[in-house]
Amino acid sequence: MGWLTDPLALPFMQRALLVTLLLAVAAGLLGTWIVLRRLAFFAHAVGSATFPGLVVAGPWGIAPPLAALGAGLGFAGLLSRMTRRGAASADAATGLLLTGALALGAILASDVYRAGSGVDRLLFGTLLGLGDGDLALAAAAAIAAVGATAVLARTWLATGFDPPGAEALGIRAARGDWLLLALLAVSVVAVLPAVGALLVSTLLVVPAATARLLTDSLGTLLAAAVGLAALEGVGGLLLAYHLDLPPGPAIAVVGGGAFGLAALATATRRPR
Amino acid sequence: MSAGVEVAALRVSYGAGEPALRDVTFTATEGHAVAVLGPNGGGKTTLFRALLGELPATAGTVRVHGVTAYVPQTERSRLDFPVSALDVALMGAYARTPWYRRVADGDRALARAALQRVGLGDRAGSRFGALSGGQRQRVLIARALVQDAGVLLLDEPFAGVDRASEEAIMGILDELRGEGRVLLIATHDVEHARRWDRVLCLAGRQVAYGPPGQTLTNEVLEATYGEEIVVLDCGHRAIAVQHHAHDHAH
């Protein structure tokens, strides 16, 4: 059991474990709604769009979560403007803006602020140097996700199931959608320190998408997504510790493997 | 049940452009089933959204007595969603369920009874997406019954539905009408429209409103569908044919 207990004797690993478990609650619950509402690509793009914000946060003296949130909201605003004016379809505009944000971040990092090796950390995260702020943000995101799911599950379910008919059911669909996007932004920012701008889907999409393969019940789906996110997070963390890998990619590999296994196991049972 | 719809000189515009619908005046009283006939873009959905209060009237008035339910086309709903037939029927009770409570036991019983009523009592636990098109349509009607709707707005309820289900749905709608509910049934099918009490023909404006015998004349149908109508006069069967526009703007 030394492979498990040795790393957990170290304070920085204990903190990483705690943050991972809190993020699993936030990302598993929110991720379920992200997957059900087909917002996975959007969530990935919001994550990437935070990159330039993270790059300038240090030199400009802004708290990284605020800078990331600003960049993410700027992305969402531009996207909504482009699609409303009919300049591009939603997925093309999303692809365009996410590429633009990554390029802008890369140029700022390499040529303007010479961020050097710090760029890796911004893109792929680090669970091994998390501060009190990261912990507080993860806890806040977890509480917000639990509260919102308790209050808004019916609204999100009915709106996602039947968008044109939801308002007629007496459901405040527009408000529910707005809150879902706001919480998506908050949870993207919360997972950034752990998995980085490029790998937010590792926690926000992959566990829920895997759980979706395994169940047709909403309650089970929510619980399974949280459970998978926690297992994959802790598994990736231990893998990173023992093999000296960056934790974000390690969690991504474990998550991808779990999805592959689930897909194989269910391929014969439910053709899609 | 005292339900009714009164629409007078209704005009609805999206933004500043041409109105999507104008000059609509009709009254549907208790127990009336009204076929809403017209081409795509003729204003059927716009009328429904105005009746639901989702679109404001630019001019004229809309008055609806009774809870109004919208029964969407089943293809518009997400068939991959993790919801059972019972879950969907229960959505009809969401508006009266406070956010901090579970759906009440009474409403659960109501939802089961509504499914029973549309002939799907034994499919309550089935995944919605696994049901046939006709069964899904009946689940959505059950949802409107759980809402206790006096006015039902049905969007193409027979689209993508097999013959047996079509008969079953017709039977259910006849029953609902018999209870004094008001039904507005958007349809493309002139033959279906003949079965109901009134026909409202829309082509961006109201072309005609009245009993089918007076309304479904060749003149009215041509005015409604323009050149898209093909009337086969063998045994009074008429079918509206939707053409796809090929004049893409570049």
C-alpha cells in the first residue's frame, strides 16, 4: 500500500487530493449538464480562451482566476455576437475564436512577456503547487454546482429535453440557461489550476460522457459522473507522482482510458 | 371546463421588418378543434407563440382562457435524453412544484393516470427515445394533460406517426374536445383538416376561417399555398405538397 500511502503523507499531495475531490464534485455535476446540453465543445473553447488571460495576469498584476474569467466571458460575448449577426455558424465561430485565443496567448507568452516554462503550467495545469486561493475556488465551485443542481435540475432537464416547449411548461428557461453558462464559466476557471487551459474537458466533459454510456437515469448519471471524475482525478494524480508526469495530462490519459473501456463494454449492448 | 381563444386583428412582427403574421381574427370556443393549415413559414408557429405569450402582439389582441399547453413535434425533442415516459409526463407538473420540493405524490399519480389515458400506462418506465413516434406524441399529450391544459396547441401531431398511432391520437383528441378543451392543431394535411370543427388558413395572414365545408375550397387552398398546392379531386382528397425552394441567394 506504500504506493498509495507514501504520496499522501506529503502535504502538497494532500492538498492536491482535496482540490481534486472538490473539483470532481463541481465538474461531475456541471459536466453532466454540459454533456446533456451538447455544450462540450463550447466548454473546451471557453477553457482555451482563458489562456491569454492567464498569460497577462502575472505581468498586469491581476488575480489569475479573474483574468481567466474575463477572457472566457470576452470569448462568450464575441461568439454570441458573431453567431447572432450570422457571420459564422456556432461551431465554426467557436473553432475560429478558440484558435485565435490560443494564438494570441502564445504570442503574448513567447514574445511579449517571455513567460518561458510557465506556459506549460498554464496550458496543462499543475496539481502540485496549489495555493489557498485554488482550494477556496474549488470549494466554491463544488458548493455552487451542488446548489444549482438541487434547485435547477428540473429546469435544465425540461429545457434541454424540449427547448421550444419549455417556456410553455411555465419554466423560466432563459434564466436557467443563463445560470448554466455562468456556472460553466466558473467551473472552467476552477479546474484551470489543476488541468490547465487546454485540458478543462478532462474533468468537465470526459467523466460525464463516460457515465452517459453507462446509464439512462439522471440521478445515476450525476452520481456516476462525480464518482468517475474523482477516481480519474486521484488515479491521474498518483500516476503523475509515481511516473513524474504533469498531473493534467495524466488525468486526461486515465479519463480517456476509462471512456474507451466503457465504450467497448457497452458497444454490443446499445448500438448508437 | 371553460376554455377559449379570442384573437382580434392580430399582427406579430419579429424586429422591425415585415410582420410574420397579420390580420388574424378568430374565436375558438369550448370543445372546438381548429385545424391551423398553411405552408412552412405561413405563421403557424408564430401564432402559437403569440397564444403562449412568448411573442408580443404588435397590434390587435390575443385572449386565452385556460391553461395553455404546447405539444411539440416529437422530432424536435431530444431523443437521447435520459428521461422515461413518466419523467416527461411529470414535466407537466413542474410549474406548480416549488424549487425546494420533489414533485408531489398527487402529481405523480396524475402523470400515471395521464399515461394510462393515452394508452401507455404500461410504458411509464420506458425511455422516451425508445418509444415509437406515435407513442412519443401521446406522451407529450399526456404531459399537457398533467398541466391541466384547457387549450392545447399541437404542432403537426401526425408527422412521423404510423397509421395505428394516428387513429389512436385522433381518438384521444376527440375525447379531449368532448371534455370542452380547445384544440389548435397545426397541420399540412388538408384531409386531416376536414375532420375538425374549424379550419384556420394562414399564409403570413389569415386567408380564411370557418367550418371545413366552407373553408376548404380550391380558391382558399390556392391562396394559402400559392402554386405549391396539388389538388387531386378523386374522392375529395387533397394534399398540400411542400416544395423546397431552389433559388438560393448568393
